[in-house]
Amino acid sequence: ALQCINIQLLLDQADRVIEQGFKLGLTLVSLGCDHYPSLLREIADPPPLLWVRGSIELLSQPQIAIVGSRKPSVAGASCAQAFARSLSESGFVITSGLAQGIDTAAHKGALKAQKPTLAVLGTSPEIIYPRINQALAEQIVAEGGVLLSEFPPTTKARPENFPKRNRIISGLSVGTLVVEAALRSGSLITARLAMEQGREVFAIPGSIHNPLARGCHALI
């Protein structure tokens, strides 16, 4: 049976969510807005709304995504940080997912270069996951960067949200660099999405004995 949809009720709910976001210091960017990232608009399934905390101008700057293992080797984390720092100094915004491991190293590399960095979250921008990166998230915003999400205010961490946000990480970026990834990993999902979106994919090779290099070797 067809159900009658109360349009006014939906509009009222939307107004409440938007007002809640504004009170949390978030900016709402819609698909038709001038500030919506042009590269992200090109993907097959761009998010209709982006909730942004931080410098909205950063969204339109050229970005390189750096992704990889949540439990990298010391050498892998150091490599990610060094590449992030160098690419930042070359004029790219470093985009990643604020996860532990390679993501964290990438954001820190950009910050060490005193450059802004962009974090795409699997939660709403006012809820930081993992909690261990709360201070890093605050530093990103304080130093001119951005916390960004398609998920509305009060959205907590859910397993299904993180693979979904990967298309945004790759979609924002002209290319994706994978640093240490197992053969079955979220980083390879991001790399596959980048290829489907017609973007460049780069991978750092490693030891043939390192399981975390196998995903990178498969990409190469």
C-alpha cells in the first residue's frame, strides 16, 4: 500500500539537523554549491551533502590521498610521513581518513611541513574516531585543515561507514598513494575506487617478506 509522506515533517527534520550542525560549528556544502569540490562532483555517486569543519576553501585545492595499513611497520609509517611532507611542500593537500597507522602518519607529515591537511571521516565531523586521534583532529582544524564527512551530526562510528567514505577520499584527489597494505584491505578498496574514477594510483614497494607490501606489489 502507498504511504502518504508528510513533506512538512521531513522539512522540519532537515531544518533541525542543519541547525544542529551549525551549533556544532559545521558548514553544510551541497552538490550544487560553488564550494563543492569539482573532482568529487565527477564521480559516479558523489555525496549530495558534505558536512565540513574547518577551512572550506581547502576543498577546491589539488589533493593527493595517502592511505595504508592501520598497523604499519615503523619504516612504513616513516615513509608515509616523509611522502606527505614532501608532497605538501610541492603544493598538494594531503587527504586521508584519520585512521591509526598510515593515515595518521600522512596527516602528521603535512602538519610537520606546516601545511593544511584534509581528513575524511566515517563519523560526523564532531565525533572523532578513533578517539586516540582527537588531539590530531583538533590540530588539523587549528592549522587551517578540514574534517569532512557525508554523515550528518551525531553519526557515530559504524563499520559500514568506513568503506563508504573511501570513495570520497579517492574522489577528492587527483591520485591515491598506497603505503603498506595487505592483499585484503580497505586501502586496496580505495585504490580500486580511484582507478574506477579515472584517477592515478601509486604504490610504495617493500620487502617480498613483508605481508603489508603484498597489496602494494599487487597494485604495481
